[in-house]
Amino acid sequence: MNRGAENVDLVVFDLGGVLAGFDGVSELKRLTGLDDAELWRRWLTCPWVRTYESGQCSSEAFASGVVGDWELPLSPQAFLEAFQQWVTGPYEGACEILEAVKQQVPVACLSNTNEMHWAAGAKAWPLMSVFDFRFLSFQIGMLKPDPQVFRHVCEVTGRRPSQVLFLDDNVINVEAATSVGFAAVHVRGVSQAQRALIDARVIPDLAVTPQQPVPRTT
């Protein structure tokens, strides 16, 4: 964490891996044999992923591009069917931690996501209504870890970078946010997010339900 930060006046949460389940990493590891670090590097820099998650191509074009470039052993349609299931739903305690933070400072989400995952259920999650600001890559046309997306957050919210605490489960994104001046912490799940918020003196030391995925509804 950036120890030189001002008092936190906005907390920005990643969604998948922090507040909600995301199974894409395990599925891609099975298909490609890559380790976590190389998988994330390749995913975040893949032109097809960046184009799709910034809202600039169709789901079908995305699937065909990824399957071809990554040489995946399945059809584009099969990939899309699996891809739709990658986001599995909010963790228990996610809404509670957001409400606890919101009693102190505004809350926002900053997520690399896409129209398919949004339509498949994310838009109906109760926690989405808690956020004061929502920054979804396919809607704003910007992606983590690009510095411009963090600057965009500051411009929209009226905060200086040093006033923002950013929680993400991807080290690449945390490093990018830190380079812009955010106080950024690498966390996984609700319990680690809670610990980071307590350490940053955003919330008191309170009990939050341990991280467990909520069963998915259709």
C-alpha cells in the first residue's frame, strides 16, 4: 500500500476475485497449461480481450479471435458457452463490506468486464446498487491496467489519486494503480478486502461473513 496517501476519501473495488467469484483463470489454466502470472499477462494484453472488454467488438468475433490466437482446443461457440459461466456470483459478505465502507466514504467498482457477463447476471447483483460510481470497461471504453482508466476515475469522482484506495486481486492492476498515485492493495476475497480496509483505517475492526460464493441464479 502507498503509505504516503492522504486520508482515504473513496474506495474502489475490483469485482471478480474480490467481491464475486471468477472461474476464468482455472478454466484457462486447464486449457493452456500456463501459470497464473503468464496467463494474466497474456489475457490482459490480448488484443481480442482488450477489444471486447472495451466494448468494440461482438461476442462472436471475440470468441473466434481468442480461440484462434490462443490455439484453444474447442470451437468458438463452445468457448462462449463456457465463458458465460466464468463469473459465478457475489461472495457472502460482499454487500455487508460495501455498506460498512459506505458509512465512511463513497464506494466505486472498477472492473474489466463485458456485455456477456453483465447480461448473464452481474447487472442484477444486489451489490451493484450499493456503489456510488460504477466503472465498467465495456461501458467506458477503458481497461485496467492502462493508466488512463485510473485517471478517469479521479476525473469523474473529483478525487486526487492519493485519496483513493483501490483493491484488486491482480498484481498487474495494483502496480498500475500505484504508479498513478492510488493507495492500492492486492487482495483476494472479502476477508482480505476487510483486512486492507481496517489497515487503511477506513472501517473499524468488524466481523464480516467469510468468503463463500452465493449460488448462481438464472
